Amino acid sequence: MRFIAFDLETTGTVPGVDQIVEIGAVRIVDGQVDAVFSTLVNPLKSIPPGASAVNGITDDMVLGKPLIQDLLPSFAEFCADDIMVAHNAPFDAQFLTSDIKKHETPAPRGVIIDTLPLARKVFPGLPNYKLGTLVQHLKIPSAGFHRAEEDSTYCGKLFLEMIKRISIGGKAPAIENLVALTGKPESRFPQIIRQPKQLDFLSGL
């Protein structure tokens, strides 16, 4: 099985208002990490102390780092049409979608799978379904949380563990069955065809 596990760190919780400060993604092929995409992002605004307290990312760390519009094309190329997996995926997907639309950039083409509702089905009865709780429950080795590359790696390992538990005869479920198990409709990033920006003085010609 081949998929991309991804995670973001942001300045807050509101897409289109708050900004991405870190993207992490790991490509997993046949249970092993095949490649990593990991970068800080300059949000062009000060990171609130509350956000820094969670993820440890400060203004000094993002100073001079690439802008999101310059990173999204390479992120889309990295992900291509692989399955996209994230924990509480709508949060991350909404942030990326906001920037994809704003900057009219390429986007990953694969279906998005949310490990949060899957975990509720596969591991009933846990006190909560935070990524850290699930990692501890599964005894996945961990050092810290709330950095994008690390959390995407944990998410990928969590997804693999769930696939093992719901596979039949060693065969992973079809994507449509995984989507159905989440209880949500299929979701993908928008694919935008960038329109040329016509100069005002040409508009009357």
C-alpha cells in the first residue's frame, strides 16, 4: 500500500485568517517511509504566543523561510495522486484548500482519508482519540508531538496499524470502503486551472 501522511502547524485555528507555519508529509510504501517533505513556512505575520506554546515554532524560526504559495506546487508534486492521510483531516485540508484557492496553485490529487473517525471505529472505548493518546495506546515509539513531520509520521504508523486490523486475508480494504468507514463523503483537494491575469490596459482591445 502507498499513501502520504501529512500534518500542518498553524498560527491558529481559522483557515483563511490564520496561516500555515509548517508542512510535514511522509510517503509510505509497503509499510516503510519512502520519502519526506518537511519545511517551515513564513506566514508573513507574527506567530501568537499561544500557537508557539503548542508547537514551539517562533517568529525567528520562520524568518526567511519560503512562502506558502512557493511551496504548494512542490508539495502537490510530492503527493501526486497518492492517498492523503491525516488525523482530523478536515482541519489540515481546509487550511491547504484556502491557500490553494487563494494562490491558484496545483494541489495533491488523491482522496483524503481522516484517521480520527477510523480510529473511533477500530479502537472503541478509549478515553479520547487525540493522536498522542492513540500513539501511546499502540505503543508506537514517540519523542514529541505538534511538529508537522513527527506528527505525520505518527499518523502514518497509526494508519498502518488500523489497516492491519481491518484487512481481510492480508488484503487492505479498497479506498471506497475506507472512505465509507469514516462515515464521511469522499473528499479531495480542489484542482484549479489558473486563469491568466489580463492587464487592465489590454481589456479593451
